[in-house]
Amino acid sequence: MAVPGRRNLRLCFVSVLICFWMAAALLSAAEKPDPLPSWNDGPVKSSIVEFVQRVVSVGTPSFVPEDQRIAVFDNDGTLWSEQPNYVEWLFITDRIKALAQGRPEWKTQQPFKAVLENDWKAFHDSGQEGMQKIYIATHSGMTTAEFETSVLEWLAKEKHPRFNRPYTDLVYQPMLDLLAYFRRNGFKTFIVSGGSIDFMRPWTQRVYGVPPEQVIGTSQQMRYELRNGKPVLVLLPQPQLICEDDGKAVGIQTRIGRRPIAAFGNADSDLKMLEWTAAGDDVRFLLLVHHTDAEREWAYDRNSGIGRLDKAIDEALKRGWTLVDMKRDWKRIYPFEKTN
Amino acid sequence: MAVPGRRNLRLCFVSVLICFWMAAALLSAAEKPDPLPSWNDGPVKSSIVEFVQRVVSVGTPSFVPEDQRIAVFDNDGTLWSEQPNYVEWLFITDRIKALAQGRPEWKTQQPFKAVLENDWKAFHDSGQEGMQKIYIATHSGMTTAEFETSVLEWLAKEKHPRFNRPYTDLVYQPMLDLLAYFRRNGFKTFIVSGGSIDFMRPWTQRVYGVPPEQVIGTSQQMRYELRNGKPVLVLLPQPQLICEDDGKAVGIQTRIGRRPIAAFGNADSDLKMLEWTAAGDDVRFLLLVHHTDAEREWAYDRNSGIGRLDKAIDEALKRGWTLVDMKRDWKRIYPFEKTN
């Protein structure tokens, strides 16, 4: 091998320098793109970016070590659409119809009769108790594996009545941006939802990038059983945690065990979660999504049966929490929308 | 500044090359050290290393993607000593003595009287019911924050009767090696213990590197309450999850939501956790710690009231699970021991 001349060595050295410079330039360019491209510029977007920047600024009083960067997100109405009804509720009513073949007595028994006949007035009259009966009938008596299969099969074939797309397409692109932005900045993102863990976990990793162990929700007690020598867990009618209102704070405490520094919701049922998060010391971020866009999504708040936002909006206004005006602040709603 | 001559440039280039070579050499040397330095060489140590190597080998049938590398660990007797009694039980009896000042009726009421008088025979006679009364008296009625403070204060001042050291010094160095080795290889390590989450979480991060959200244990129902305008969670007498036996599988399912690929225990109360883990497809690793070293730690198994290992050892022998013989397999027991 020929010994390289001095000129070659110099060229080589200069090339290495150029490579370093290009890599540095690329890296700095890579940092520049808009971290929240589906959000319109304005005070709401700024408040999000400013919070994240404060938390990650090493050596400042607002710096938060990475292992304490916990952010919690409600699901229905915060990460995906909850109209014309909670997706899990639509799944539940379909399950009642499927299970009814083996339960002829349901034809005459409320609230089952109401569900089978799509008589929503009669169902509504059966109140909280009726809803609980339906929930228990569809969320117990089978193994966790059987339940998971039924969820995946239903999601694979059913479409949203308005958009004619799989329900999991009806997630909010701005919130996907936000989840990714938070994770890039060292946050652990958790879902804390009134929905059941067994309904959410089969798809949250694929759709939101949130693994099952970071999904907190309503859960049932279970019985351990051997079937053909293999252990199974059978879902029981008794709840282990009802992850609504107060239950969201309880869920956070029992499943995470430390206070989040950011919480995202859209309804009165998220208020306790936001209060619990806000009660920590130091820097905190609280955000409510206000559904104001009847054209691209839905518009509802104080008088809605689903996702009622009444007390929580007053609290947000009083305490200066960030309030997303969906129509004003979101450039896109769903990932499938064409961008300009 | 003088323009450097060609000789300087060449020197500079050679220095850069030498730096690269040294860095590469250091990196490759860093990979070589024993991953489990506190384990004696032999089939047990080999089985651990072999499992990890199989799981991380990209492109082989035994490869497991990183997000599915879940390992679960019992705490008492698996990660730290549980003799002469479970540490939490020692904490509980001290709490009873401290709380007794405000509960004069305990002086004559069983099982409290027995605890106050260190009458372990009478306490034992009060059975499961007596134990539950003591547990409830010490694990409910206060806020989660108050409970945490009481745990940290107790651990800071109490010492283990045999070793005269803080209880959190009595952790097993070989298991600390193993936890770190698994995490370096992309595993998420969870504790799944019969102990209460509120007792463990204040110190598991510092001692084991396991964050609170990866600690699963017995937990109470809670009540959300405002005190001086600040939300608190008050621990209630009703359990949410009793994380023993079957409850360990239930805890894994409700808190993690996917099946672990490795499980570590030491007692019959861990058997269901190992069975549940073993029932998954593909590669699995199951390990039991057998306490065989009366000199350096304790020796107990089939007839022990604490950490009884009877059915589980038979199952381990039958199914070829890894069985640690503490005396034979562990070079050191505790981090504070002098090494040769």
C-alpha cells in the first residue's frame, strides 16, 4: 500500500472537518421544524411549547428531572372523538345484540330490551343502574383474552357512521403531535380514561404509541382459573376501579404512584384529575379541549350528555388553565384530512 | 494565530485516529466484564445469561422486541431479606405501638393486645382475621402522603436486629446485578409483591432503580377529599387488590396488561405469577431463589411460616425452572459485604 502524501492527509483531515460541520448543521436543522404542525399559531400553542421548554431547561428553577415528567391524558373527547356516542358504548350495544341470541329473556328485560330495540329513551330512563347492568353483562364472564379478541374483531369491521372510517381513524392529529412532542422531551405519557382497560389496550400502542402498561382505566376484578391446564383470567362483575371523576386521581395514585406534571382532558369527569395534578408544587400544565367545531368535528359543552364541559370550563377560566378552542387552534382534526 | 504547518496537521490527524482507536478499544473492553459479578459460575448463572442473549439476538426465532421485554420480581425474599419477619410487618407492629397511645382500648382487645405485648403466640392464634385487622388499622385512615412520611421516617431510624443496618441495606447484590443486566438489555423491570405499594414506592427507585409506576402490590381503595382547599387521597379499609397468589397474576394483567417473559420469586405465593408468565408462547424464563445459606443469610423452605417454598419448588423441579441455591450460586449476598 502506498504511503499517502502530505497533501492527501490534509485533504482527508479537511473532509473529516466538513463531515462534522455538515452533521452539526443537519442536527441543528432537524431541531427547527414546528414541533406541533397541526396546531395553529397562537397563545394556546405557545403555552404548550413554553411549558415543555421550561421543564427541560437544565439548571433553571423550572427544570424537572426526566423520571418525573409524567403526563396524563383522558381518552374519549381528548384523544379521539366521542360523538355520536363513546366508541366503547357503541361496542357494548353491539355486544348486547350479539349475546342476545343466548339470552332470550333479554327481549323482555330492561335495560336489555331497550338496547335491542334501539329505544334510547327507555334506556335513558333505566338510569345509572341500567347502564351498569349493560356494562357488567358485556365486561364479565369471559377471559381477558376472549374480550381482547372481541374488541379487535369489532374494531376491524365497524365504521364510524359519520365518517365511514374505522373508529381508530377518528383520533386527533394535534394530540398525536402533542403526544410525540412530549415523548421526544422525555415525558412518559399515560392514558387515564373512564373506558375499560380491556377495550383500550389492544390498540393504544399502535394508534397513540402508548403501551398497555401506561393505560389506566376502569377495570374489573378477575378470577384465576386453569382451563385445560392453562391459566386464564376471567373478568368478574365486581369493579376493581371505576376510573371516572375521583377515580381518575385514585387511578393515578395506585397505578403511577407519583403526581403528573401535566394533565389533558375535555370534560367535567376530568376535573379531579386536573385538580390532583395542579395541586403539586412547581411547574404544572393543565389543558382542556373545548369542542367548538361542528363542521369538522362536533360542538358541545355545558348541556351535553356526553362529555359535558361545565364546571371544568369555569374552573379552567378561573385558574388560567389552557383552553383549546378546537375550531380556532387546530389546523387539522383527523390524520386522514387533506392538508392544504 | 500562526497557520499550522503540514507536520502539525499530520500530528493532529494521527492524534484523532489514536483517539478513535482508544475509544473503540475502551468500548469493546466495557462489553467484556462479567454481567453478573456477584454470581458464581455454573448452570444457574449460565441459564440467566443464555436467556438474555437469546431474547436480544435480532433475526433469531427467540428474539423478543424491546417493548415486550417485561420482567417481574417478587420483593420479600427475592430482592431483599424477609427474616426474621417481613420488613413491612415489623413496620406495622411498630405503627400499632405508636398508634396505641390514642387507642387505649387496644390494651385489652385482640389482636392489638398481642402485638403490644409481643405475645406472638396469641397473635398467631388470632389467625388471618387478626392479621387483617392489624393491616387495616395501620394502612387506612390517613392520606397517602402521611403514610409515605411514616414509612420514610421509620426506615431512616430502624435497624435490622441481626445486621444492625438499615433494612434497605439488606437487599441482594446478585439481584441488583441481575436487575441492572436486564435493564441494560432493554427489559422493563417490575416489582410484583404482596407488600403494599405505599410501603414500597418511597424507596424502590433509590434502592432497586425501579420507579413507582413499575411497583405493583397490595393496595387499598381511596377517598378523594379536599383539605384546606387541597386535594388529598385518604386510604380506606377496603382493599383494591390483594397482590398474593392469584392476585399477582391479576395485578400483572390490570397494571401491565401484557404477559411478562421472565418472572422471579422465592415462595409458594409466587407460584401463580410464575405459572401465568410461563403460559405465554415462545421463550420464557422462570426463577426461584432457594434460601439455603443459614450462615450468610437464612435457610428455610418447606416448613417456614414466612416465605414457605414447598409446592413451588416441586413445580420448579418438574418444569425445569431455574432454582437458585443461594449458598452455592451467590458469591455475595449483601452490597455491604466485603469482597475477597
